[in-house]
Amino acid sequence: MIKKIFSEPLSHFLLIATSFFFIYNFISPAPVDENSVTVTSGRIDQLKSRYKKVWQREPSEEELAKLIQNYVLDEIYTIEGRALGLDIDDGVIRKRLRQKMEFMLQDMAAITPPTEQELNDFYLQQQDKYKNPPQYTFSQRYFSLDTEQAELIAVIELQQERIANKLAPQGENTLLPEHLKAATSFEISKHFGRSFESALQAAPLNKWHGPVRSGLGLHFIKLEQIIDGVLPALAGVEEQVLADWRYHQNITFKKRFEEKLLEQYQIKIQQEQSVGN
């Protein structure tokens, strides 16, 4: 069934799929009969490699013997479990098999690196993700919402009169900065909350404006400059773009593979019968 899938639009991945199966057969036991477990030299090399990766050294003879014994016991338990039918309708085993298939698909999707043109096209399609963040230069005056409603209204009206008379508003004493230069979205969110940037984007240039609300209270703001985010050269973010391209390829390849799988199977869904029918 799977061979038929790969022989169609995904035929260019057949070679790598075959190599995976060849490697598996090389390191997997080849039992002579159902009561036999063979530990191949390839499997022993794999056990040594795993041990070295964890402990940063080769296993001793005694440690290697223990590794081989544990592997043999895993195989025996697997054989005995299957003989008892313990693998049938086991959700954990099904999930693990699906994960292993998905890991194989990821390796297959990544076997062909992108050309320079493909990577550049992907970069331009996703350019908003790689742009440097915009920067804002502005002043603000803060007013707490803890003030009595009538008093707060009077204070706001007074500041609006000052603005109408081309004077700067007078805010409350606060630890918040009254002026920020070339502040990024992160800096603005850190001081005033996430919604404050939207108020800046809507504010007129070089004019006191407000009040606008933040997570902390009310503000009069004077926007002096917005520097739009700049798209850096691909060379400066190529590592991130390549990682994103690979992730996108994995998703796309997996989706196509699953679509082809579903085409090869006849799906029958039995409706639940009502009680009493």
C-alpha cells in the first residue's frame, strides 16, 4: 500500500524510504525461528553509540553485556507479548507506530535542501516574520484610574484645555518614563501593556493626543516618530529562514502523504444504534 503511494507524486522519495528500510533490516534481529533472537553487529554498534552519547565514553565489556542482555529481554518480551495478543487494540502501541512513521516522514521531507531561489522565495513570502520591529519615539503623561470619577473628569478636561492652548499636559508623578526614544514593541509592552502600541499607531504626529487607556490607567501621548520595521538581508537571518522552511516542508509533506494514505483506504464509519431500535 505504501509503495503504491510513493510511486505516484512522491516517487522521488522512494529511494530514501528504501534506504531507511535497509538500515532497519541491517540493525534488526533476524530470528531463525520464533524462539530465536539474533543480535546483529549493527545492533551492537547502535547500543554502543547510544551509550557513548549519554555517558561520553565507550561501555566496558560488562556494561556492553548488560546492554545486550537488556536488548534481548526487550525482544523476548515483545515476542511473548505479541503471542499473547497484548499488541492488539493497544492505543499506546498505535500511537508509537504513528510517531515513528512521522519521524521517518520528517527525515524524508528534509532529504532535499532548498535551492537558493526556493529559500529566497519562501523568505519573501514570510517577510513580515523577519522584519525588524518598528520603533516609536513619543512622550506620555499618566493619570491613575484610582482617582474619584468627578475629579478625574475635571483633571482630564484641564489637560485638554492646556493642549488646546498649545501647552503640554501635566500628568501625575509616576515611575513610568515620560519620554521614550526608538522604543520597540517589547519595550512599550513592558511599560504600558500590549494594547498601548495600537494607540500609538493611531495617534497624530507631533500633537498631544488623548486620553488613551492602557492597562495602568489613562495617558496623553505625543507621537514624534515611527520607524517602520526593516527587512534584513536574507544572509543575516538565513539560519532561521532555513529552519522555518524545513518546518513548513515537514507540514506540507506530511499533509500530502496523509491525503494519499486516505485515498488508498476505504473508510467505513458505523453509526451508533439508538437504544430501543
